[in-house]
Amino acid sequence: QVEEELKAAWSQQAGQLREMGRRERLLRSDLQRAGQQLESFKTQVMQVCSPSAAGSTGKSVTEQQVIEKVRQISDENQQSHEREKNLQKELSSRLAKEKEVSADIEVFKNSLQKFQ
């Protein structure tokens, strides 16, 4: 009876080990697929950000390169927004000045007409 209990326990342990092995293979496969997807994503990001830098050399793109390129684009975007804001302010200022000059011209025309 003890021998049969040991065999059953052994069989159960062997089944658990097989299941653990199967899960490990699945996890390794998932991890490999995730790594490939990450490499593909990094390459796509670099191709969008800088087509000449990605894919042309055949080397894989590092995360640092992707981070630097995204940071550079973000900085350029921020600078562009600042320039746009400054141009809007300048345009508003010029429009206000133009209205003021137009009003002054009207006053001057009216004054000239009164003198005539």
C-alpha cells in the first residue's frame, strides 16, 4: 500500500513537473515574441522619427536611441508651440496698432474736412 501511495505521489509530481515545463516553454515563447515586437516597435518609431537612421544599417535600434529621438521631437514640438504663441502675440499687437492707426487716420480725415 505504501508503495502504491509512493507511485501515486511520484506520478502526481511527474505530472506537475510536466505541466511546469509546458508553462515555462509557453512563457519563453511569449517572452521571445514580446522581444521581437519591441524590436519591431523601436524600428518603426525610429523610421517615423528619422527614416535615414533606422533600418538602413541593418543594426537593431537601442532603447536609448528611441528615447533620445522621442525627446528631441518633443523638444522641437515644444519650441514650435512657443514660437507659435510668440507669433500670435506679435500678430495681436500689430493688429491692435493697426486699429489705432486707422482710428487716428479717421480723426485726421475728420479734422481735415472740418478745416475745409
